[in-house]
Amino acid sequence: MSYAAAPQTAHPLEIQARVSFGVAAEAFTLDVDLALPGHGVTAFFGPSGCGKTTLLRAVAGLERPNPGRIKVSGDTWQDDDANTWLPTHQRPLGYVFQEASLFSHLSVQGNLDFGLKRVPAGERRIALDQAIELLGIGHLLSRRPAQLSGGERQRVAIARALATSPRLLLMDEPLAALDAARKAELLPYFERLQRELALPILYVSHSLDEVARLATHLVLLSNGRVQATGATSELLTRLDLPLAHGDNASAVIEGEVTGLDIAWDLLQIRFTGGMLQCVHAADSRPRPIGARLRVRVLARDVSLALTPAHDTSVLNVLPATVRAITPDGSAQALVTLDAGGTTLLARVTRKSADILHLAVGQTVFAQIKAVAVLN
Ligand code: ADP
Ligand code: MG
């Protein structure tokens, strides 16, 4: 299947767009100039009203940026200088919204066929069977949308978007209308899309948990402007950005599954800073040996010791170098750690930092409970 092209050769996504609404005090202007990876999930993150939806609409051609320049997979969708403007229906993209907009009078199969028909047979890059399999909806094909749960409706909407053989998938808060249990059910499908299709995904969310779990690249938006853009793992731990300062400040660790400790049912992961043991996520996705895995560790779940403790229940004790110690409120400090090239954050009390005489450059042992490694 041609989607499985080597991602490293993918063209970057170029988005230069200025979109203005309203006048004077009511005015809002989105003004961005972005070069994004042409593969993987890029998340747009920011508070309500910062321009996330406007940005996706500009990429889709539902807003006409002025000025604007949009290039996807080497194809130009808008270029003012060359007088190029593709209307939405000529842009090979899939768009998934918060609420799945399925045709209620058609079955799931009918909805999927509708997506498929939009693409001439010779231009199809993804088989409908494959989209059905990826989203796990084979048993739902004869149902009407009213007979589906919210999560199932979203899976059908995504499969329908894939059936159009898009070069780019746009997702605007696709989990926001679902409760926590449905969200947890859907997340593994998003991970699968990312893993199995070399299709870039632009993913809008205001949930840091989703972003940390799904996105390899992150764009922080604030009031229509790009506040920061870069690898998710880097932005999450940057202390000059707001992400590292909230309650769920965290680090993302990218690693590889090296084994399953069957006796204890623990997953073993190797990353640049050593080995991690963790408890499987409840949704028990298959985690074959060799699979790449992103796990997340909250700053408040990392404690520090000056010597490696052996008489402890904590299974992960990692040597790390202190890179920075930043006061965080009146009682706490955030300690930035380098564990073999992977950045971790530890939130400790100022009191503990003082008792341990923590200092930049010092070697410490970061202690992470196996049950606190989110995967
Ligand atoms: P987000 O998706 O991040 O919540 P939006 O992109 O929907 O933000 O909106 C950004 C700003 O632009 C908001 O202040 C919103 O009210 C305004 N806006 C969006 N669409 C329009 C429109 N069609 N006309 C006027 N203002 C709009
Ligand atoms: Mg929005």
C-alpha cells in the first residue's frame, strides 16, 4: 500500500496563513508560518478561541488566508504568488470533527461507500477493507448511525475519511464529545492510524493528556500566534512554556518494548536512559517485542534519591543528571533531569531539594513507580 512510504522522505507541511475576523476590539487574527513534519501526528494545542479550528479550516480551504501559502506532500494547495487556490473539494484531505457527521439515512457501509465514490478508482491509495480493519468496524457495517455509540460513530467517520485516500487527515477535537471511558476506547485506534499509515495527521485538542499520548510534534497556539513549535517531548518539559507548570506537567519517554515479564505481567521498555518496567494499559493493546512505545511520566510521580535504593517498592531507579532546579510556587520546585539524553521532570518540595542539597550537574537517582508509567 503506498501509504506505507518511508516517512523520513516525506515532504514537510508548509502552512503560512493569515486569517482575520471582525474589527477593533472584537477582532481576531490568526497569523502563522509553520513548517511541520510530513508524517506522524502534529497537535495544535491551546485554549478555546486561540485559533485552532480557524487554522484547520484554512488548511482545508474553508477559510481563504490572505496572505497564504499551503503545501502538502509536495503539492501546492494555495500560493498567492503563483495565483494558486484549490477549492476544498480538490484538496485530498479527510476532516473529522468533534461530532461525527454521518448520513443518518445510510448504513455504515453506505456511509463508507459515499467516501469511496469521491475518489476515482485509479487514485485510491487505501482499500476500504483496510480502513474497516484499522478502525475495527467490520461488525457494524449494516447498522445505521443511530444504532452506534459515540465512539463507534467516530471510528466510522474516520474510516470514511480514509476511504477518500487523503494526503492529510485533519481532526478537530475528535474525542471532546466523548466521556472518559469512550476516549480511552478510541485512543488506541488513533495510535494505530499513526503507526500503520504514513499519513500526516493534524490533530486539534485542548487536552494535554491526548496530546502527550498521540502527538510527536506540537504547536502551541496563543491568541492566533504560534507560541512554540517542536517535538512534543521537548515542549512538554520546557520551563519557559506553560505546559511544564500545570498539575499534569510530565515528560514523554520514547522507547522500545524489549520484553514482557510474564511472571509479574510487567512490560519492559528500553529507552536512551535505561530500562523501564511498567504495568500494561487497561485497554491491553498488543505490545509486540520491538514495538516503539511512548510512555508518559508525571512530574509529581518522580522522586529523587542521592543513592540508588534497593530496599524500595519502586521498580524504576534511573541515574540522571540535574540540569535545572526551578522554583514552582512557594513550596515546590521542578527539577529537570537528563536520563541518558531523555529529559524527565521531577516535582519535589523545596524542602526536599534543600535537604538533599540538590545542585545543577549533580548525579541523582530518579525513582518512578511502575504503576505511574502511563502508556
Ligand atoms: P479554537 O478552535 O481555538 O477554539 P477558533 O479558531 O474557533 O478557536 O476561533 C478563534 C477566534 O476567531 C475566536 O475568537 C472566534 O470567536 C473567532 N472566529 C472564528 N470564526 C469566526 C467567524 N467566522 N467570524 C468571526 N469570528 C470568528
Ligand atoms: Mg475549535
